[in-house]
Amino acid sequence: MRGLLLLLFLASLLFLAGAQTQALMDYLERRLLAIEDRISTWHEQTNRYATELREFKQQMVGLLENLDKDRETLRVELGGGSAWDGGDAGRRAPRDVGQLVAESRRKERTGQVRPSSRVRRLRGRNTDHIVTCSVPFPDCRDMISSIKAMKILKRVGGAKGMWTKDTGRSSAKVYIFNGTSGEDTLYEFSSVRDFTASTGMSRGKPVQLPFPWGGTGHTIYNGYAYYVREGAEFQVIKYDLQNGTVADSAVFPARDQVPVYALTPETYIDLAADEEGLWAIYATRENENAICLAKVDPETLDVEQTWDTPCPREGAEAAFVICGTMYVVYNTRQASRSRVQCVFDVGEMVTSDDAPLVYFPKRYGAHSSLKYNPLEQLVYAWDDGYQILYKLAMKKKLEV
Ligand SMILES: *[C@@H]1O[C@H](CO)[C@@H](O)[C@H](O)[C@H]1NC(C)=O
Ligand SMILES: *[C@@H]1O[C@H](CO)[C@@H](O)[C@H](O)[C@H]1NC(C)=O
């Protein structure tokens, strides 16, 4: 009996253990299945990721190839391509004057030139792309953000003229070029204060130049007066103000010149100084709708490089250059508010699209000259006989 009971007990124990083992086995099996499921999901995901990665890689290779092609096209264009073709206002290739003239002639013959497509104003352009080739002046990155203040200093002389300080080195002296034709005597004042205190030109020291000047395109730079001699040829004179001699002169190497600003027709070449040196703003018959820009060596008067710009002559009254960027100021024939409405950056960092539309405060009439002084970040303006100073607020290029 005892033995039977023990047997029964053992049997039930075994049964129980068997049931437990079964439950355990079931449990383990479920877990394994779940893990298997998960593993296969991971596997699927990994496969998907791998496929996506492959596709992405292929896309990148395609993009890189296109980029290479674009770069090659750009390189070819910079070596002598056209700046005016199609809608690519962003591509402005530097070329020498001869090439420029020849190409412009060729285009005229082949009817490739559509003046309207060459005229690109500040607003309303959308397809302009920034081309960052070499940045010629890496340290000079200022651009105008607005006109901070203005000061009307005096009214001396006639409706048209030009006044400036030395734009190349620090000096208190100011120089007045009254008139645009038949004049050969500029006036030097020891300071702006002296100038404003003067009755007419009475306190000024007359400086007689060897030849009369034409227009308002003169500049004073590092102790020299650079001006365009009045006459048939466009001769640039470099005059040493210290010892009163002609240091150099050169015929400007562009043919068939036309007035550079439609609203200031006396000026054919506008010499402008900025942080980087000397520039000449001009226009030729070959391309008479738009303004050209040239970099000039202040030592030798050699033209180093020229650019076609998209800035129209029509409606322009003056221009100036800051850090390699030309700002063209427009007005209307019935003088209203002057505004910077076309910008051209030789370094391609600023396009007209990202340059602010800068309005000048309304004054008397039209500006016959606007001379930027890089040492003071002031613009010396001549407005209907008034001598005005504009103080500029700057920002950094690319900081849009
Ligand atoms: C300035 O030039 C104008 C002609 O443009 C002349 O009538 C005037 O007398 C000149 N003024 C002075 C102060 O030289
Ligand atoms: C005038 O000064 C320059 C240097 O500033 C000099 O090279 C030149 O010979 C001088 N001319 C005369 C006539 O003194």
C-alpha cells in the first residue's frame, strides 16, 4: 500500500513536471518565433536601406558628373565665351577690349544681340545664378546696405561738377572741379571746414591743369589728379599735384565711346577709386545699351581687365565702386529720387537680386557726380551745384 502511494505520488510528480516542461517548451518556441520574426524584419529593413543607399549613391554620382560638366562649360566660357547670351546674367567673363569689340561686332552681324535681353535691372530677375570663381579681393567684402545720413555742405559753382578728397590716402584736403567743359582750374581747400567757410572759391588754392577737362569723371588718388582731357580722343591724364607735372597720360583703349550715363551726357569715362584701386566706368557704341567696367593700374594707366555689365546706360546719372562692386545710380529726366538700381560685382559675390534697393534722400535735382571715398565710406555728391556728403551703412557681402 505504502509502495503504491509512493508510486502514485511519483507518477503525478512526473506528470506535473511533464506539463511544466511542455509549457516551458511552448513558451520558448513562441519567443524563438518572435525573435525570428524580428530578425527577418531587420533583414528586410537592412535590405531596403542598402537599396536606398545604392540609389542615393547613383544620384550623387550623376550630380557630380553634371557639376563637372558645368565647371568645364564655365571654364570654357571664362576663356572667351559670351556674357550676353541667353538669360545668364550671372556669367560675366572678363575679356580684353579688342576681343570685346570684335565679339560684339560679330554678334551684331549674326543678329545675336537682342538689346532687351542685355538689359537687366535690379528687380525682377530670377534666373541669375551666383558663380563663385576666383574672388579677386578676398579681404574686401563690404557692400552698401543703406544711406545712413546726408549732409548738405555748400552751394558753389554751376549745376554740374565734381568734388572729392584724396581717395587713396588720408588727407584733409578737398578738391573742387566746377563745370564739365572748357575748365582747367580746380580748387584745393585745406579741409572740408575751410571749404564750407569759404565765400565761393575765395579760400581755395587754384590749381591749373595742363589741359581742360571734360565731364565729371575725375578722381584724386594718392596725390595725383586723374582726369579725362577734353577733346576728340579720350586721354586720361595723371597729374602730380605735389610738383605740378603730368606724371603720365594714356589714350583710353576703347573705341567709339558714348556717354556712360544717359542723364549725365558730358561724362564719357568715369574714374572711380575703391579699396582695391582705380576703375574706369565707360560705354562704347558697340554695346551702347550697357555700361562697361575696367580695372585701371593707377601707376601706368594700363587697363588690366574689362567687364561687360548688365547695367543699362538709360536712366543712369552716376555710379561708384565699393570693394569691386559697381553701383549704378538711376534717376528720371524730370529729376526725382536717385536710387541704386543696378549692381555689378566683379567677384560675383553680389548679384543685383541680393543687393538692397538703396534710395538717396530727395534733394535738388540730379547728381552729376558721386565719388566714393573708401577711407571714410562717404560719397561726395554734386547735386545741382550743391556739395553733399552721403554716409553709407555697410554690411558684408554674402550676408544676405
Ligand atoms: C562754375 O562754373 C560755372 C559754369 O559751369 C560758372 O558759370 C561759374 O562762374 C563757376 N563758378 C566758380 C565759383 O568758379
Ligand atoms: C615730380 O615728383 C615725382 C615723384 O613724386 C618725380 O618722379 C618727378 O620727377 C617730379 N617732377 C619734377 C618736374 O620735379
